Amino acid sequence: MTQVNSEDQNFKHIFIAGIEGKRFDISIQNGRFASVVESMSPYNHQVRPDTNLWISPGLIDLHTHLAWTDFDHSDQLKRDKHEIEVMQAQAFAATLRTGVTTARDAGGLLPRTAQHLAEYYGHPLKVETSSDMLGAADAHGVKHLEQRLNDIFDTGAGWVKIMATGGLGAPTEQVLDPVFSEEEFAFIVRHAHAHHKKVLVHTWGGVTIDWSIQAGVESVEHGMFLTEDQAGRLAESRTAFVPTTSIYRIAADPKGVLALPAVISDRAARAAEAHSTAIGYAKRAGVRFGFGTDYATPALHGYNLQELDTLIDYGLTRTEAWQSATTHAAEIIGRGDELGQIAEGYLADAVIFNADPYQTKNADQLRKSIVSVITGAQKP
């Protein structure tokens, strides 16, 4: 697999993933798709067609943690700064190799760090950041939250991350309990939006999903205990749902790559079981799905395509799963006019495969079929 910064390139008679029976001639100029037209002429000996190649938009991972090096953050504190930076750069490289060209970091990565890693190490991953997460330590009233939010704004982050409920570390009977009061939650969203910041909400379910809908957040993350009624209201409000399904199946395996303690893997197993029901509710209601992995360690970065497998296992069609990682994901981050499609004028972020990605059996086969990853211009 090769990584290419797109300047001027041409593809003849190449397939576009998801469009059957047609080939296209595609021209890239100055890092953007300059021309995308259906091939009208038959093959000839003078122009070699890109037979057996498919092009897809670069994938967008809406929930990852590129700054983290260890599942237990106390282990990261034992590492020196240079080691951490090198591991973060490796996370950037691995994420790009798997076909993800844009990532929304869901907490932990500062904008200046993302820029440094992309430029200094030559890994041109596009990253949207939320810097610090707001959680239990910040549930001290509106005045405290205002200062914390202002600190986050000062970093240049475009997103605010609310840890609205517990997660794998919380006892099962408490995992849906709100971290913030309704007043605090509403203030966070209101203050973020007033400063033109988008909001993503970590919630396993319960009343914080209702608050998210009422406040108009951009996306709800995880949501494995989403109810059928809440799914309907998510769809009506156009609030995106980023379920991050695969991480819970991975965490549920006590002998898997994370090898978590039994109490944690048991919680993950219950979450994974609930997720398929939530996905069913959301699909039937017409909720807009977003692709996110919640991957945060070297053992996971680079295997992002596993999320497609899990979404499909839980009931999405292959087309729906791909849309969650391309067109829908681009819309969720507010960049649907320049990312997520192979279309004229769009940034030339793309993945070239030597097999039809809509026909591959699983993520492992799909990953092995990647020929190259193309990253387009950062600016017009």
C-alpha cells in the first residue's frame, strides 16, 4: 500500500465503489477532483484502462483517540514525551493506511499537536479536534463550566465533547446516571454553539439522550441503550448517531488484543449485546448513522475497517455502512460540500482498491485490497 499526496493524477476506466456496471475517467488537479466522467469509449491498446481497480472516497472516522497510547491512562503518564509523540505519529500513519483520511478526535488531542504530527512526520491526516473532554470533574456549576469551555475554545478546537454518562469504568447499575445536571448540560451546548463550536455527546443512554436532542447537539456517541422512542426523535431532529460498535465487541473478549479485566469485559459484552437492538431502532426510524471506532491504542489503530463489519452484522446494509463513513460522516462534521464523494470540485481524498470494496467478505480482506491512499489539498 502506498500513500499519495494528490496533485495531478489521472485514472482511466476505473470503477467507483458502489456504482455497478460503469467505469469512469477521473482527473485530479491541485488536490481536487477536476473531472469525473463516465467512460464512453471502449478500451484500446494506446490507453491502458485501470482494470480491476476501484476508487472510494477516503473514509472519515468520527470517533477516535489519536493522542492516547494506552487503555489505562496512568500507563501513558509513565512514558516520556518523545515516546508518546512517536506513538501518536504511528497512530496517524496507521489510520491513513487503513483508508481513513479524516478523523474527528474525540478528546485528548490538541489542534497544535495534530498539526505538528501531520507536518513533521509527513502523515497528512485531516483531523478535527475537541481537545479536553468535559466530565465528572467539571460538574461544578455553570461558572466553572464557562471557564473550562473558554479554555477549550482557546485551543482552537472545533468541537466540545461532553461525557454525559459513565462508560466501561462505571458499575452497570450506574452507567446511565447523568454526570451533569440538566442545567449544566444545556449550558455547555448553548455556550459552545454561541461560539460556533459543534458538540458530540458520550452517552450510553437514558435521559442524556433526551437532553441531547432538546439541546440540538450535532452527534450522540455510543448510545447502546437507545430506546425506540428516542430513535424516532433522533431521526426527526437530524441528530447523528455514532454508535462505535466494534470497540465493545473487542473489549468483551478477555483474551483479545485489549485483554481487559473480567469485570470490564463483562460490561462490554452487555453493551455489545444491547448495541444491535439500538442499531435496529435507529435504522427503522431513519436516523443518520456516522462511522466511529473509539480506537485508542496501538493495537487498534489501523484496524478501523472492523467497524464496517460490526455495523453490517448489526443490521446495516453494506451501502448504509459505507455512507456512514463517507457522505454522512462528511455531513456530520459540516464538510459535506467538499468531502465524502468522488465528485468534481471535492477534495481528492480517496482510497484505491484492487477488489470491489462492496463485495469483500470482511475488514481484513478489505484492508489487504488497498493499493493506495490519496490525500487531497487542505485548502482551496
